[in-house]
Amino acid sequence: MKVSIIIPVYNEQNYILSVLKSVNQQRVNYELEIIVVDDNSTDNTKSILKANNTLYDTVIFKNTNEGKGAAVITALQSVTGEYVLIQDADLEYSPKDYEKLFQPLENNADVVYGSRFIGSEAKRIIYFSHRLANFIITTLVNALTNINFSDVEVGYKLIKADLIKQINLKENSFAIEIELTMKLSKLNVKFYEVGISYNGRTYSEGKKISLKDAFIALYKIFYYRFFN
């Protein structure tokens, strides 16, 4: 079974090489296809990627910065694996957790979400405001889908390739997390969750998601539930 690892990256010169090396270490146990999409970085990310082209199978350099969602959508055109896993390029999520994410595939899982709020794995504690926003967003999604997610905004989402291609993703921004969940919830799919570790970043360390994205997510929940 081949899993396509999609790595959207924007201005991650301090982390991208470590992420790629860590993902490649997982190739000892799994068949992985690594697809990197640079979202028109303005730091040294591009040059680092070009100098380390043995650490990925495909790289796409975009000419305009459009957001995480747009990078994922672009990468899907190159996917050849049976499953797709989105891997952020900032090391908040550890590729060492692939074993946990892949385990439910033995039960024919269609979708596996990592969760930062279940399990005993180490989690860095940072912003209460982010935890509160995630709780509100997840609770609203659960109420409207009747599925008991614990962390819908998590970056680790493992999805059957034919399913993620089927749902016709459109969101260019971080709102793709909500679009994925709301559209998949309308299909007859088997969801699983597994606890993962989390090494969250502060804004001074390069974190990009903001309070504005939380309000957009709330709007998109209703949009994809009732109008799309």
C-alpha cells in the first residue's frame, strides 16, 4: 500500500529540511510518495528544496502565494498512492506518529484523523484561545454532522485518495480543514481517530493560523453543511 505524503510549505527555511528527513525515515517501514508544494516562499525554502531533491519524489513551485488549501489541491494532481496524508512543514506534527495513523487501515478505515486531545502522547501547551476556538468549531461540526470528532482542525488527516479527489476541494486557505470534514461527513465513509503528539509553535516561532481563520471556519461549517 502506497501513501502519498503532501507537504504544503511556505517560508519554512528553519524546518523544511528536518521535516523531509523525518518523513524519509518512515520509508524504512512504509511505501511513501513525497510531494512537496512550495507556495511561493520568499525566504530560503526554495533553495533548500532544490539542493535536497533526493528527499522527495515531486516538488511543485507555485508562482503565487495562495494558501495551504491551494497547495493541497495542486498536489492532488500528482498523487499516485492509495491514501493521502497531509504533513505540515513546521514539525508541529511528528512523522513518527505515522504508525498510529496507519494502524486503522487494517480495519479498512477510509479516513483517519490524528487528535491532539486524546491519548497520552506529549503535547506542547500554548494558547488557550486556540484551544477554545477549536472546541467551539469541533462541537459545532459534531452537532451538524452527528459524528463525535475530538479535533477537526488537526493537520494530520489520512484519507483514501479516491475520496479526497472525489469531493472536489475548492478552499485555498486553512478553511480546507473544514471543507474536508464537512464534505467527507456527507459520504458513507469509516472515520477513525488516533491520539498523536503535538509540538505546537508560537507566533514568534512562525505559526501562521490566526483568529480570523477561526471565524472563517465557523462560516464555512454552515456553508458546507447547508449550501454545498
